[in-house]
Amino acid sequence: MKSDAGSIGRLHLAVALFGLSAMLGRLVDLPAVLVAGGRVVYSSLLLAVLCRVQHTPVLPRCRRDALLAAGTGVVLAAHWTTFFLSIQYASVAVGTLTYATFPLFVTFLEPLLFGERLSLRSVARAGLLLAGVLITVPSFSLADRTTVGALWGMVSSLCYALMTLANRRLAARYPARTVCLWEQGTAAVVLLPAFFLVPAVWTARDLGAVAVLGFVCTALAHSLYVAAQKRVRAQTAGLISGLETVWGILYALVFLGEAPTPRELAGGAVILGVAALSTLRPERT
């Protein structure tokens, strides 16, 4: 399939919006669980409206699919909460780079869950991803906020890997927007009690930033991404998606004055290099 120039442009825009999430999460002066909760509340509301307007089916065909979508929504709640914890403890660079290591977990979970072959090349790439993280972390002490942030980022990465594998079944049976609505709606329900249990003072800036996170960086960006993928080669889409981390670091540098350290740059080069190599030379099945 030949990639369409307009679709490539929409894909770049979607990835640039995804990359904005980390900077906004760092900008907001709220506990991570509330940032994640506000994000999924806003995004699920907009997705529900879009599904209604475009007559997108929203009911699962069987109980198994409903349970899988609900379970994936719980994992999504954990994914975004730990992602925002990572960038709050450490930096946007650490949070986005450790999140980008999710293929490390997919490498070992995929054969376990789907009975697929575990190749030596996949294990080698997973080892390089882990090496990239170890380069990024300045010490192995839990007293170091960067180390704690990297650990939360790895938990976020594991959650994303689980979501990726769960969505293999759901995406084959339902429209992507429907799956997204189920998962984000469930995550919103899971995180809703936090708004009553976690003390916080919401400012106008916080409300606006979380609204942008939900409406623009999640619901709108996801819609653009899904629409663009239909006319873009998978390899091209994979390479462009890898720029999300680069966008996040650039936003943090420009708007927050948060420059990545030499260790973060070195570790990031390894992580993003492995991700690009995996896209250019995918495993044969």
C-alpha cells in the first residue's frame, strides 16, 4: 500500500498531540491519579458523543469481549496514573523514554499469552531496551527521584504492553473508537473515587490543562491516528509513532525549560534506536 501524503500529515499531527500529554501532566499541580482521572473523564465523554453522532456501534457482541474491554480499562487507569507519576517524580524525558520500552514486555508476554515463537532477535532487542533504561537511571537508590520515576515508567510500560496484547482481539472485532470508548469509560469509573478521596485544589490552569489532555491529546489525537493509519503503511506509521517521545522532550524543553541530561540522551538514543530498528525489520511469523 502506498502511503497518502495527507494521511501522513494527520499521523504526524496525532503523534505531536500525543507527545503534548507528558508536558501537560508535568505542568499541572495535581496528584497523578487526578490528572489521569480527569483525562479519561473528558476523553470518554467526547468519544461517547462522537460515537453517537457517527452511529458507531458501542455494544459488545459477547460477555467475554465486555469483560476483556473492562479489564483493559482497569489496566489503562493504572497505565496513565503511573505514567504521570513517572514524569512528576523524574522528568518528561524519563517518563516518555521508559514508557517507550513497552516492546520489552511484549517480547516475553506475547509468546506466553498467544503461544507465539520467542526469537533470539527479540530477546536481544529486549536486552538493548533494558540497557537503555539502565543508562538513563543515574543510581539504583530509591532515595533518587529519577530512579523512582523510572520505576513508575516501567510499570506504565508494562501496563501498556498488556493493553496492546488485549487489544489484538478487540481491534479485530470492533471499530477502534468503540474499543477506546469502552476502555477509557471503564478507566474513568475506576478513577472516579479519587476525586472524592484525594485532597486537591483545582485551579483554572489545572482544569484547562486536563481538558486539553482529554479532549485534544486523547480523543481527538486518537481519532486522527486511527483515520490516518488506514492510508499509511504500517512501517511508516511505526516510525512516526516513535516520534512521540521526541515531541514530549521538545515540548518540555520549550515550555518548561526542562532539558534532558546527557544520561537521558544516551539512554534515549538506545531505546529509540531499537524501536526504529524493530519497525524497519519486523519479526517474520
